[in-house]
Amino acid sequence: MATTALPIAQSNRLVFKGLTWREFKVVEQLLDQPGYRISFLDGTLEIQQMPGEEHETVKKRIAALLELYLLMASFDFKPTGSMTLENEAANVKREADESYKLTPQSKRPDLAIEIIFSSGGIDKLEAYKRLKISEIWFWEDGVLDLYSLRDRNHTPFYEKVSVSQVLPTLDVSLLCRCIVIDNHVEALKTFQSALLAQV
């Protein structure tokens, strides 16, 4: 398999440039084993080792809080986790840390969540834009950034927002405060109490 550049090491990931979709699918099959996450965008292949405890703890905390909110807000939601999202025509494959379909009619996740502990690799927003994911959340350095998919003259783009467009009644500042509480059970109880007080 010919590539135009040597792999670029970036913390726990390798990045290869200049691959065709077919070459990417061959590598994907070779690495079809636990411990790796593979993304692809416009000929750039990113191979990332599965993250450690800190990453997984934050991921599960956000998921637990969000699912508690969705349950209490009576959403008929479906957690789709880190399901593979790919589109050969758009030359893209990506796996979120967590994702959700927020209605039974959703054909793809409405919301994807990424926990970022190292920068670099493929352009995540560009990848999700091609996959037509309505909203993306990035948790990085204790900050939650929300991006909502918009359309201008039939051209999709992500706009950074302070209020979730897919979950407009969610108190994002409350969510962020509970994400950083040390004790997991205390975080859930605090969040639940605040939600009950809002009813």
C-alpha cells in the first residue's frame, strides 16, 4: 500500500496521508480488533489507541447525566454509543465517544459527543458535517463546546452555540458543573435534584 507520507505520531495516535478509500478499508480490516479506533477523511487515516481511565470516566459521566436528563424530559431516545458512522461517497468514517438518536424516526444519531485529551488528527467537524450529524459536543480541558449544524445557501456548516439546538431545555451550565464533581454518585444526585427543582 503506497502512501504519500510517513505516519505522523501524535500522542496515542498515528496519522497516515494519501490513502484511497479502498486502501483505508484494507487497513480497517487488518486492525479489526479491540483497542483501536479508526477515522478517515479525504485520504487521511487516523489510528488511535483506545483511551485511558480519565477519558472513559468523563465519557461515562457525561453519558449518565445526559441519559438521566433525557429520561426525565420524556425523550424516546436511543443511545448509539461509539457506533461506526461512514459514507464512502463523502470519503469519511468516524466513531464518536457517545452518540444518541433522540427520536424513533432518526435515521442517524442526532447528537455526537467527543472527549478530547489530545489535539491533532483529522478535522472532526468536517467529518461530522459530511455525516450530517445535527449537533456535536466537544469536552476539552474542562469546557463543553456545542456545535449545531446549519445550512446557508444549501451549504452545511457548524455554528458554535451556547444552547443546544437538539435539547433546547437542557441547562448546559448545570450539566458542566455536574460533570466536574469528583464523586460520580454525588454528581448524578446533584443533577437529578436540580432537574426536579426545575419541573
